[in-house]
Amino acid sequence: MELTNTNLRYLLTIYHLSRKRLEVSSKDVAAALEVSRASVTSMMSILVEKRLVEKERYGKIHLTAQGRRLAGGLADQADRLAAALRGWMELPGEEAWMAACAAVSELSCRSAAPAARWEALTA
């Protein structure tokens, strides 16, 4: 199963939001990524199909076990990069984390190692 950098960015955002609050909604994801709710709805359909998220009837979003494992590994990388960005570029915490997520999701799509880990997770 192939994941795009956009798939990974949404997944990381859901993971990040779920660390802060019990329930995550499409509205929360849209606000965090500065995209429309229609874009979130479209991406949620893709992530549900890939079995990375589950979406409840009233818009609450939860990561599946596979989604948590994948997002957790990527979030660890993003956390380390965000810490470096805060120091190097003096970025505020949330801005550094979002920049780190963008970098991690883009670089993960270009590297064979994350793809191999994903295949191992879904096998």
C-alpha cells in the first residue's frame, strides 16, 4: 500500500491532535492543516480505505492500531526535528512541529525505508 506525503501529513496531524484531546473532529483537522472541511472529508475516506483511521457517524476520527503505529513512528521523527527547528530557527513550538511534520511526510515518501516499515506493519 502506497501512502502519499499528504496522507502522512493528515495522519500525523490526527495523531498530534489526539495527543492533546480525547476526541478529534474533521473540523479540528481542517483548522490545524488550514484546509477546507471538504478536503478533510475526502482524505478521511482515503485513510479509512487504507485502514489507518476510523470515522464515527458524527465526525469523530480515531486512528486504528496500524494508524497509531505508523503515525507514532513518524511523530517520533517529527518531534526530534521540531526540537532542532525550535533551537536553530527559533520557531514557536506548534509552528516547528508542523514544519517538521511536513518535512518528515515528504522525506518518508522519497525513502524506501518507511515504505518497507509500512509493508511490514500491514503484512
